[in-house]
Amino acid sequence: MNELYRVIGISKQAVHQWLNRILLKYEEQEQLLPIIRQLREDHPRLGCRQMYDMLNPRHMGRDYFERFCFEEGLKVVIKGKKYKTTDSRGVIRFPNLLLELEELSGVNQLWVSDITYFDLAGRVYYITFILDIFNREIVGYSLSKTLKTLDTSLKALQMGLENRKIEKGCGIIFHSDGGGQYYSKEFLSVTRQYGIKNSMGKTAYENPHAERINGTIKNDYLIPYQPENFEELNNMLKKAVTLYNTQRPHQSLQGHTPQRFSRLVDDGLLTKVWVVNKRKKETKKEKVNIIIK
């Protein structure tokens, strides 16, 4: 190979630097795709150049960003036509383990996650949530200025592992969409270390609880709080998660808050088993036995 480099007049270092730039560009594409789709859904007439200015990607120029949006069917939607929601190209995709899951009988069996954006004075920030489906508690979250794995999915996962005192070999199913932050080598290194089973859906319809928590925290808390800068947004996000976990009652939890629900289950005062409908990927029925409210 050294002889080849000498003949073509290119150094080995230059080739490696070029490859690294290409890899960074493709990684950023897969990380940005779910966010671009959210922006398009919320702003159907927002131009690609405006989205580019909002997202300010590090490794994609404006023209390349526009071509990328066009190729993914994310240009401005014209009335009467639909944009496609095709899968990311060339990505790692794990099977949807929810299709095989029969029931949930306790916490730390199924966690779901998603990354959403928050538009603050024309600047986009990213929020990652991890939700335990059994008691609807947000076990981990992160707020970041970038879409890097270390700032988003991995940071939220590490918080969840610490908050729940998870040990290795836990067997938790971790369900997400196909975003690059959920199959990066840094993220998968931690899931393998703890024996977490990675699961992925192909569309937002296969991760409805994660999508719902995004809307709940943003629309019911953060937007009414009206943060003015990143620091205020970070403090208000922490407040919103705390209130959601400790004070907000859930109809699906018999009117209890997530943390109170867990305490009742731990104390043997309430028993609940979620039976999952494989075909529809949603709760089919619930077995609930409340001994003392």
C-alpha cells in the first residue's frame, strides 16, 4: 500500500483524513434525519435552507444538506402530495423486540427512548428521554446543543443506569427508532456491557410512548415555562421531569404518579401486568389488582 500511495502521489495520512471526513458526514446525516423529519412535520412549509440555518450541521454544506433533504423526500410538501418516510440508508437496524414481548410485570424490563428538538429563539437544541414503560417514569434524559451520541442517547442512558442502580446482565429491552445515536459504537459498548437488548422500530408508530413523552414535556411544561436561554431551558427541563415523575397523575396507572405507583407495587399493595398485543404493538389489556389505594 505504501508503494501505491507513492505512485499516486498521496500520503497515507491524507487518505485516512479523507475517510474520517466521509464517515463523519454520513454519521451526521443519520443523526440529523429524525430531527429533520420532526421539523418538517411541525413546519410543513419551512424551506430546507431555513432548516439548515436552524440546525447548522458541522459536516454538511448548505447545498449538500438540500440535496440530502430532497433525496429523503423532505422538501417542502406540496398540497396533494405526500413525502416518504423511508428508512435510513446503510444503517445498523436491530429487530423490533416489542413484537415478541408478551407482558410486563415490573420496572426495568422495557425502556423506550427518542430524541426531539426544542426551538428557542431560532436556535435548535436537542432533548433525549428514556421512559420505563411499566410505571411511565422518565428514568433518564439529556439536553444538548449537538446531536453527538455522547451528548444525547449515551448521556441519558448513563443517567438511567445510575438512577435505577442497574447491574450488568440486566436484560432490559431498550427500544428506539433508527437514529444514529442508538447504534453508534459508544452507545452499543454500554448496552453490551450491561446486557441490554437493543430494539428498533421502523417508524414513529412503533415507538408511540416515546413520541408521546416528547409532546407532553414540551407542550405541557417547557413551552409554557418560556425559557429564554439554554441555561434556563436546562433548569426548566429538570423541573418538568421531576414534576412529571412525582406529581403528575396517570390514568393508565390508576391515577397514581409514576414513582408512587412503583412504591405501591414494591410494597405489594398493587399488582399490574401489561399484556402486549403483538399484532398491533400496543397494550391489549391490563391485569390490575389493587389491594389498597
